[in-house]
Amino acid sequence: MREEIIVSGRMNHLIDPYLQIWHWPIPFYLFVGGLAAGILFFAALMTIRGKEEQYTAATRYAPFIVPFLLVLGLGALFIDLNHKPYFWRLYTTLRLESPMSWGAWTLMVVTPLSIIWCAINIRYIFPKWQWPYEWLKNLDAFFVKHKMTIAWVMIISSTILGIYTGILFSAFNARPLWNTSILGPLFLASGLSAGAAVIAFMGKTHLEKTTFAKIDLLIIGIELFLIIHLFMGFLASSQVQIEAASLFLGGEYTAPFWIFVVFLGMVVPAILDFLELRGYPIPTVLPMILVLFGSITFRFIIAFAGQASRYLY
Amino acid sequence: MRYAMAIDTKKCVGCSDCVVACQTENNVPIGYCRDWVVEVTDGTYPQLELEIRSERCNHCSNAPCVRCCPTGASHYAEGGIVLVTANKCIGCGACIASCPYDARFPHPDGHVDKCTYCNHRLLEGLKPACVSVCPTKCMYFGDLDDPNSEVSRIIKKRKWKTLIPEAGTSPELYFLI
Ligand code: SF4
Ligand code: SF4
């Protein structure tokens, strides 16, 4: 029996008895970041493949949500900071060792990019749209001309953004649950799946709806594979990681994780996507709501469970 | 120069004088502490073993808190001391989450706070407050690069351990066992 008592009564606020430094803003920020990354990724992908006309929801309509998502995300990040007047310090330094730093910079690249993307596609939403000044018209013409280049920058930066939403956690080896490189690809997949579900819902044609239902199905499969991998890795690792995994295998996060994230957020939408592809009339709003719900719950659970997992010495 | 501290777990009686001295010296906000005392009981009754440790930031030489800080507020100062520059810190909490020892806390003013090895006293040639008040003289502080310093000599002579070395932080706080 080993017992550890802190005699001097260390009770530092938000640190003891267990870490609670990150509340809802961080998982929310990572969720909207992931969703934005997913939508932009497919917008760029379909443009690069020259399929703009077939996949209008992916390339033209869904990206209009992205700037709002990113602004909400940056707002949440700001709310999370304890020393708000010094917020600008984040943008006077670039530290590649710090995911918080390069992630914030990635957002700074992706946000204007998404606004430019909306600007060059606004003519499809308002066919009579005219830019007011000559210089704006020239700028618009310039961006339209370089649409392909923008799409390439966007596909790369949105992938980085998607991976970052997982790496922010996995870079912390102090929290055994987070300290796994699988979180990067897993959160990227979760963001892509959320993006695909939104596009499938917004899709105007049968082709677009079914293509994105297929894509979503494929990504959910990858996610489930990565989750199995995650737990295999934990269980074959050191004692602290075995204990971290036990939070989900009998511990307090077992029910929320397996029921909300895996079953409702992945398995059920996968079945719905499958039925839809088989020709059953499934409203695409259903898988979308479930995937988004699963994706946001996943990030909340990982954020909170990770803070509860620690080294004992 | 490489500052380090060695704490004798066989001499420490867990009086918490070091905790109070630090709170007074560094004006630590009420309800918080930069150092604390841990009592560990091991074994099954009646074969019990007791270890008392006065703990604080380990001033790790491979510090994850410095690595993950987005602004450079957390940094290495002279002698490897890990410090936080308050007016560079945005209070993002990344360093708090990255420390396996939970040695940092959010100061009510917004920035992050932690043990400084009493850097301001070192500059005046004094020892850290905790070291200078300890009634059992169980703490040794000095420069590890100097083979004749108190801390170098005691580490050479005695058996010691560091905390969670497997976390890869290379801690510079030695516990004599
Ligand atoms: S003990 Fe924690 S706060 Fe101190 S240097 Fe190491 S990681 Fe940083
Ligand atoms: S809370 Fe302050 S010191 Fe800590 S990582 Fe963020 S900016 Fe750096």
C-alpha cells in the first residue's frame, strides 16, 4: 500500500486536487478549428481535382461558415487566457517547439485565407454581386486568377490546422492520456468527418450528397481503427498510460466515451450513411447532427480526462 | 553555472517552515504555495516506511514548460533557473498542463507563478528563503558545476533520487535518501 499525503495542504486553485486549467473554451476552440479545417480541406480538394461544378456545396457554399467558425474559435481562445491584456504577445513570437504558438499562427493564416475564399465565391451566392471600388475588383480578379494556388495553400494549411487540434494535447507528456501521437491523426479525422457531414447535408445534388456520405463513412472507419490503435498503444505502454486508458475502460469516462462519442457519434452515423447509400431515404441532417455532436463531445472528454490523468510518484 | 538543490528526506521533519518562508519572502497570494511538503507512507502495517519531502519546481534542464510556452515568457535564466516573465505571459495555461509535478499555478493577477529559487536573493549572494530557514538544515543549495559547492559534495557522498525521471524532464532537485 502506498499513500501520499500533501502535508502543507497544497491547494492551489485549479491545480489541486486535480488539474482544471482548461475549461470549455479549449475543447470548443479545437472543435470549431477541426470543423473549419474539414470544410476547407474538401473545398480545396474538389477545386484542385477540377470538380468545382459538380461539388458546389463543398467548394462554394459550405466555406461561408468557416470564417464565423474561426472567429468563434479565436474568441474562445481569448476567453481562455488568464492574462488577456498581453494577448498580442502570441503574435510577436513564433516558437515552433510550442504547439500553442504555431497553432495560433496557423489560425492567423487560415482565417484570412477562408475570407478570401468566400470573397471569390460570393458571386455564386449573390449573382448580382459587384465589388464597389476599382481596387477591390482588381484584387478579386487577382485572387480568381490564382484560385488554384490558394487551393493548394488551403489544403496544406487546413491539414496542419486539423492535426494541430490533436497535437496541442499530445505534446504534453505530463498528462499520460494526451501523450500519444495518435491524437493528431485522430482529431484530424474527426474534423474531416465533421466537415464531410456538413457538406453532405448542404449538398445540392444527389451526386454530392452520396459522394460525401461515402467519404464520411470511410473517415469514420479510419477513426474507429485509430481509436482501437490508441487503446492498444496505451495498454501496451507504461503503468501511467495503462491507468490513463482505464479512465475509458471501466473508469469514470467509460459511458460518455463509448456511448456518445463512439456509438452515437461514429457507429450510428456510419450506419445511416450506409443506408443512405443503399437508397433508403435518410435525411442527411441526422448523420450531420450526430457526427458534430460526437466530434465536440470527443474533444471535451479528451480535454477533461487528460487533465485528470497524471503521474503518481 | 548550474544551480541545484538537494533535500535530505532523512532529516526533514515536515514542519512546513520552508512553505511559510517562501510565502512571506515572495508575497505568494493567500491560498497558494510555490513549495509544499509531501509525506509518503509505503508498506503494510506494521512494516511502514515514511518519507517526507519538501517539493517545489525542479528547475528541469529539459523543461517541458519552457518548450511549450508560446510567447517565451517561460525561460531559462542564468544558472538554469526556470522563470516566468509576467508581462510576456498570456496565461494560456500550456505550461501548467505540461509540468508533470504540478509545480505551477495561475496567479490571481493572470500570469503564471512558480518557484524562482529566490532569484532575487541569489543576486544578493543570499540563499533561497526555504533553505535559509530550515530548522533541521536539510536543504543544500549551490552550483553543481563547482565540485566544491555544498550541493556537489553532498550529492557525491549520499544516495539520491530525482522525481519522475521517466518523464524526461531532467530535474535539478535532488532528494537524498
Ligand atoms: S518542475 Fe515543472 S515548472 Fe519546474 S521546470 Fe520542471 S516542468 Fe517546469
Ligand atoms: S501561461 Fe504564460 S508562461 Fe505559461 S505557457 Fe502560457 S504564456 Fe507561457
